[in-house]
Amino acid sequence: MTLNGIHHISAVTGDARGNLDFYTRVLGLRLVKKTVNQDDPTAYHLFYADEHGSPGADLTFFEYPGAPRGRAGDGMVHRIVWRVGTSDALEFWTSRLRNERIEARWEDGGLRFDDPEGLAHELRVSTVDDAPLVAVHSAIPIEFALQGFDGVRAYASDPDRSRRFLDEAVGFRADGTARFEARGATRGATYTYDRAPGMGRAGAGTVHHVAWSSTMDEHDAWRERVIRAGGHATPVIDRFYFRSIYFREPSGILFEIATAGPGFTVDEPLAHLGESLSLPPTFEPLRPELERTLTPLPNPRAPSPSAR
Ligand code: ZN
């Protein structure tokens, strides 16, 4: 039993409009679901991904309007690493980000930049043959588009504490001293530790959790395996678009294991993903109130008035 890399990564924003602009217009991802945080339905939960809303390319944000910026520290994911196809793509992104007045710099073979709230990203040329997970964007040639997650980097004060758990509970393969890989039949992703700079603070621009991808059939077995390895896994929670369990790995990073399906087309057609507020049936009674209180967001794929 192996996990198929990262399913999704969830982070916090204090500014849904700026967040939507950055991830759809600048980075070229597709808004594939506009829904609410199922643990606090007064907050948005926005999902950006490839064209099909695939696990492996799905970055999500909870919006707490005006939330102060956080800072990544011990026990937190601090950087999201994406794949691109070629070094030409890195050149393309260097100039595209600079044109957007976003500071981008080459570092250790990758291109580093932060989102408007300080969340760290890195683009790296893919070294694996996993299917590229790409979204369509009029200003980004398809060969330069982001292709899904390569991995995440996390801060830990003593990564050795996690070594056995990562092997026994989630089947990560150790690769060097502080780098691990979760690789299954269809995809893989890396999980790398860096020395913690000190304690962090949750808030806008920080990652809340990273979810790893399980098949539908193996999900219950993963929960049993995590518990056998000493993890405190939650019961299976039905998130409507997928099923989930949550637990902290020994270095303090919050993990989720989520099922690859049923996916984002359970309540709206593929062609119209993300265009309207989607509410799982249990939250439907809250719709009138939520439509009044949630930050109004434009449809990033609406035809521009000048194009008509
Ligand atoms: Zn999640």
C-alpha cells in the first residue's frame, strides 16, 4: 500500500479577492470549487487546481478576512514546490513574475517567490514522468504552465523523531537525510525537512495542512495503519468531495489522508467548476446567509467586457 503523493495543500488567506487574482490570473490555476470550510462554514474554502480539479495539483485556502499574516515555524509546512516542464518554463516564470512586480529569484536550481501574503513557492523542472496536471490560461503557453505539486518543505527542530513514523504509518521512502518520497502507482511527491528557525505563528500566508492521496479502497486501511504506528488519526470524515482522516506526524506537521474521489464534479459539471457557491447538502440551509456575508468574488473565467 502506497500513497499517490500529495492530494491537496490547504493554507490561510486574509484576502480572498487578492488570493483569487494571484492564483488564477498570475499563476494560471483554475478555480475548481468555491465552497465553505466545513469546520467553520462562515469562512470560504477556495480550491485552485488543474483543468480537471485533480488530486496532485489542488491548492486550497480558507479565508478569514483581514487575518494577520502568520509566519512558518517549527512543525509547519513552509514552502510549496511545483513542477514545470523545462528550464524554458523557469525563464518564462521569471519574467512573468517580475512583470507582476513579484520578486523571483533562482535558488538551488529552482525559482523561488512568495504569494502576496508571504506564502513561499518554488518552481522546479520535473524529474519524474507523472502526468502533468495543467490548467488552461490565455496568457500562459501550455508548455510553461504549472504541472502539479513536486512536494512540500517543512520545518522541524528534530526531523529524526519522524523517521520511523513516516516509514511505518504512511510508507514514505527515505531519500538522503531529510528528504522523503511518497510514491504510489500513479503519482509521487517529496516531503523535505529544513531546520526550524523557531516557533511559527498560524495566520494569512501559512499552510494549515498537507493531504496525501489514497485510493478509495485503501482509505480505511490507511487509518488502521496510522493508528498501529502510534498516530492519533481522527475518524473518517466525509468531506463530500473526498473522505479524510487527520493526524499530526511526530514533528508536529498536520497530515491528512484524502481519497482520490469522488471529486469536484459531484455537484457541478466540469465545464462550470467554481463558478458558483457550492455547498454540501448539510450546509445548504445556510446559503442565504452565506451569500450575504462571504466576500463577493468575480468568476475568473467570465469573458471580459472588452472581448464581447
Ligand atoms: Zn484538507
